[in-house]
Amino acid sequence: MRLAPDRTRHLMRLPFRWLFGSLLASIALAVPGASPITAPRLQEPLPFREYPSFEGDDAAAPLPEDWQVPAEVVVGRLMYPSAGGRRGYTDWRQGNTGWTDDYPRGDRALVKMLRRNTRIDVRAVEQPVSLDDGNDIFYWPFLVAGMAQSWELSDAQAATLREYLDRGGFLFCDSFFGEDSWYYYEESMRRVFPDREIRDLTDDEIIFHVAFDLPGMTKVSIPHIREALSGFKMGGPPHWRGVFDDSGRLVVLIAHNNDVGDGWQWADDPRYPGDEANRALRIGSNVAVYALTH
């Protein structure tokens, strides 16, 4: 694991809902109607650190020159324990397990896209975020969960994630294929929201149009690199699903039988279809803008 000096004091402010205008500003994540004094007391945000990916050199990326420069927004990468037999043979807290899918190369490609095509002031490097690190999760407005079928959340971790989402956070789950994978994914999601429906999304959902207009997105399956190179089909038809809060805000976007993260990771590789890479980067941009404005 690579650690950075503790320069994150001013990266983010207290737990927040997000507003987006000519510049982004962060304010406290708040349950509607709750008194400000009910907000949790926060520790300082954890410093940037980098872990090894189970994909090795395919997912490696150099540190950008400005990696230590603070910004108003940081792309969060959700760390989670893997179920036994699904990238679960090593300590997930040290990397090399399912949560490192497409990481960090994919995350940094998304950062470049956000910097190039939006007005978001985004840090050059992502932030690994663990559900076991107290209140640290509340510093990061949205999280990406790769290889999402391999997560196996404890009840305590599920409760932390539920609070984060209820207070205004956002989660994008991606990079898993097949019905068995859906079963494992749903098992942990039901711990997070036992009383909320996982819905099939329609093409008119705001998240598909908020920054880039992506018509027909629910019929799109962004390929895994193996599919792109060999034509081997890894899953069935695409499923774009979501979980909504009581006010109708989408809090979890699920891309099943898709690998958006591979579209980010391999965007600069001429072997990966350019149209699919562009689409992956655009839906990633939409995720960021939606999370910061809704």
C-alpha cells in the first residue's frame, strides 16, 4: 500500500449534500428535517493511499504530477470484503481483491474525463473508502464499486452504507455478469436496504441525460475487455437497475451484465472499441454530475 502525507484537511468539508454551479461546494450531508446538531462528529478525512490491484499491470497507473493538490470533489472507490471463493483469499483491506477491479487506472481515466468535459474541480487521484473507517465515508460524495457481485457486507457495514446513502451519498455498482453474480450482489444489497425495491430503470431516467444525453442506455452492454477482444459473451442481456430513496432520488445505480469500468480502464487502448469507451466515460460523467446535483 502506498500512503500519502496527510494533506487532505481541506479536501472536503463536513458530511454533505452536494450543490453544483459555476463551482462545486460541499455542505453537510443531512437527513431532511433533522437538526444540524444530529450530524455525526467527524474525524479528519483519511489521506490518499494506493493499494495493489488483482489485475496487476493491466490496472496500474502512474501517479499524476498534481496528485497532492486538493480539490472540491474526489472519486471514491468502495473497499469491501469479498465472499469466500470470489477474490476472497487475501485480506481485502490490503487490496488484491474484488474491490480493486479496474482500479486505479479506470478511476484516473474517469478523472481526466471529468476535468476535460465538466466544470467539476476534481482531484487527480481517487480515494479508497472503507466502510470500517468510522465517519470517513461521509467525506466522499459518490463511490464506485467494481466487481460488485463479490462483495459480502457485514450487518455493520451495510448499516454504514445505508446511512451514507440516506444522507445524500451515491453508489455506482458495476462490472459483474450472469445470474449467479446477481444473486450474490443482491444478497448484500438487501442487507443495506431490506425494505427498498431494486427497480429496472427506464431510458428517461435523469442520470442518463444529466450531462451527456445517452438515449437507449438501458439496452447498452459495455463490454469486458475479454468480450471486446474475443467476442466471447460473458453474460445475458444488460440490466440497468437502481434503488431510490423516499423522495425519489436515485441513490444506487447498478450496471449488471456491463463493465463500465473496463471502458474507463481501456479507453486509451486501440484494441478496445472507441464508441464503447466513450459511452463508458460519458455515463461515468453523468454519475458524477447526478451525484453532485441530486
